[in-house]
Amino acid sequence: MDLEELLVIQQETKEKRQQKPQQIRCCTASGCLSCGAETVKKSLETAIKEAHLEQEVEVRGVGCMGICGRGPSIEIDPDTTLYHHVTPEHIPGIIASLNQTNTSENLPPQGDLAHPFFAYQKLIVRENSGKIDPESIDDYIAEGGYQQLHHVLLEMTPNEVIQAVTKSGLRGRGGGGYPTGVKWATVAKMPKQQKYVICNADEGDPGAFMDRAVLESDPHRILEGMAIAAYAVGANHGYIYIRAEYPLAIKRLEKAIQQTKQYGLMGSQIFDSPFDFKIDIRVGAGAFVCGEETALIASIEGKRGNPRPRPPYPAIAGLRGEPTLINNVETYANIVPIIREGAEWYADIGSENSKGTKVFALTGNVKNNGLIEVPMGISLRTIIEEMGGGVPNQGTIKAVQMGGPSGGCIPAHLLDTPVEYDSLKKLGTIMGSGGMIVMDENTSMVEIARFYMDFCQKESCGKCIPCRAGTVQLYNLLTKLIDKQANQQDLDTLETLSQMVKETSLCGLGITAPNPVLSTLHYFREEYLTLLEST
């Protein structure tokens, strides 16, 4: 495979699309499939055939369209008509409306692409989602796929790639926000030896589905990003670590890897360059602690997924003791557009210390739930009240939980806070991988704290005592409060123990586990005191 062949595939695929003036794109991501999208797609295909419209209309399965709470969704081009809650009963009306011969039949609810839910978004990571067939490498190539890998391998040095990523200001999207270019440079400067790149797709936060949707919608984007990273740091072997609960993402990744091998885009001497690279998939059993990089590495090695003390960091001694680059799905998905558009372009998006966009799973008590991608620096209020439409049934927003079990609860009066790493940290929470759960006035914040503590105590690997025993005791104290059996000493112990677990645990799970407790104690202490008074 060379650049000329890529361009031929790109042109032929575009011409093939143009042969049919109308396209019906059906969301085939997990969320829509779970509510009947596959049946809708098959019904459309049958109806098109019965109406003898095969030469005029193409029905294509695509990835996530974002507005997950209204699935199944379809979009009709070229007029960009978007329909929600589509059922097989709507198909005759949809077919009749294609040539505008009959618009009186039953049609599903129509979406508004000018709505703030869509209008405030800036798609970089998700630019192909909902547009291309995730199981077709030709569709990805038609959108310029693998051209940046060719450019990097034949026209840039590894150091130039690292400099571009560094200048872009990209920070790791897995939660910590560590500068991506710095991490790449650390691995690259290690002596020439076996090196690895790993994609952390072990997404385990309650309410989070960002990485899953990206992998299901655009798997080749991750493969190309990993290959560029491997070239930059001097690695020739990559792993994607993904939990078994994501069967559709695994299936599409496996197919994408097979397609790249068939096209000569993975393996030996890619694009007739000296660069060799292969990717293997490792399926995890769903342990939340394996999202921590050293536990993830242990799991790939076939060991129990326990974290280890750092340093040494994986960049120096990671998989099998070799230098290892670990980034999450969204981080790798940013690489191709950074190379394509330039570091300065990316650095101009977002805020001063938080560049680019961030993908969030907007869920909870909010009208418009789904997947969104917004520029860093946008306010929480804009996301929740305008994009999300606020709380249903004229309810009021009480708080938003960010960062999953590692994050904290932000009260409604702080919703004007910009979404950026430093601002959120000042509030006692983190960006996290991108979970954003909205809570209304009926939510008990003490029960929310107990929910997350229950999750953490069950997911603790048990290696260190503060996390193993501390999370259990925190859960028990919260239960005493909710059962109205606690006293002031219990409340004081809850706060002291939270700080102890935070300061003495071995890995990120234990260190951040008390965050929901501490943030609710800080912003909603009156709810704890009310429970004490009613004892």
C-alpha cells in the first residue's frame, strides 16, 4: 500500500457514494442497538428493496450520533433530516417522504440540528462518528484515513511528531490530564530496546460510555493514532486493553485490525518504510482497578490486576519491564487531526491550560442525554442547561457529578465554572475520563456518596490496607448516617478517615475514592447534619 493507492480507494469510495443520491444512515452503536436499531435498519433495507429504490437510496450502518437517549436514530442525506425514536412502523412514512410524494403518513419525531445540543459541539475526536461505517476501512480511507500515518512515516522524524503533540497542548484524556507530549518524549528518550504502546480502553466509571462509543464508531482512528505514537516513541508492538463488557467494540476493533493487515497498513515495512508495527487486543474481566496503568500492565502480563508503587513509571519500566507508552482511547483519537491540521490549530481551541475538546457522557436527570464533544472552557451551565435542556418536568438542578468514583459533586451555584482541568480541581473534583451525571433536587447527596463508596469497596483490589479496609469502613459510616443511627463522632470519623484513605492508599483508586464523600461534605454538609439531628 502506498499513498497513490490510498487516494484511489478514497476517490472510488466517494464516487460509489455519489451513485446513490440519497443515504439513510442508521446508528448501530450499542445504545441504539439495545433499543431496536438493527430491526429498524433491516426494515429500511427491506422497504427500499420493495419500493425498487436500491439504485437511488443507500442504507448504511454508522456509529454513535450522540443523542443516545432518543435512539434509535437515523439521518437522511443530503437534506440532513434527523429522526429519533424510530420504529419499524415509521418506515413506510420515511420511504414515502424520500421523494416527497407523501408526507402525511406516520413519521418519527424529527431532530433539530440547530438545537444547542448539536450547535455547541465541536467534533474532533468524533468527526467521523455517525457518518462512516465503522466496519469499513474504505469508508475511513474516504475521509482521509491513514494519510497522516503515511505523512508521518515518510515526511517527519519521530522528534518532529513529538514536538507537534507537545505544541498542541494535548493532555491525557484518561483523567489525570498529564501532558501527552511530555509522556511521549520520556518513552522516546529511553535507550533503544523493545518498547510498547498501550491503549487503555478499560472504561469503568458508572455512567461513562465515551471510549466505548468512539471505538464502536471509528476504530481505525484509534489504530492510526497508536501507529503514529509507536513511530514517535520507537515502539513496534501495541496492545488495546478493553473490558469484556464491550463486545461490539471488541468485534469492530478485531475487524479493523484484520483489514489493516490485508491492506498492508499494519505489519512489516508499512508504506515501504522501515517501520514495523502490530496491535493485539487483550480483553479484561471488568476490574475497575485495571484502569490504573500498572494494574493494567499486570493484567496484560497474565497476572492479577494489582497496582504497584511508582516510580518507576511505565514510561521507564512498564510492560515486561520495558518502556511503555499508555494513553486512553480519546487521547489517541486526537492524534490524527493534530498531525493533519497542525499543532497551532489545536492549541487555538479550548482554554489557556486545557487545549482542544473533551468528550462527555451527559447522563442523569437531564432532558437530552447522550455523547457530546465540546471545546474546553465551556461552562457547566451551558452544557447542562442549554445543551442538556435542564432537568425534566420543570425540576431544578442540584448538583453534577464529574469524574466518576474518582471525582466529586459540584453544586448548582457553581455551574458557571469552566470545564477545564485546573478549575475543576479547585472545586475538589476532576475532569476524569468524561462522565457527567446531573442530579435534581430530589437526590440525596449522602446516598450518592454511599453509592460511589459501595462501588469502590467492591472494586478495590485489596493490596493496600487503607483502600481495602478504609473504603469498607467509610461505606459502613455512610450507612449508619442514612439509617439514622450515627452520632457526631461518626461524622467526625467519616471526615478523618476519608483524608487518611486519600493520603495513604497505594494507587489512584484508593487515593480518589473519598472524593465523593469529601465533596458532598464540603458542599452539602447540611444533609449530613440533618440526618444526625433525626437520629
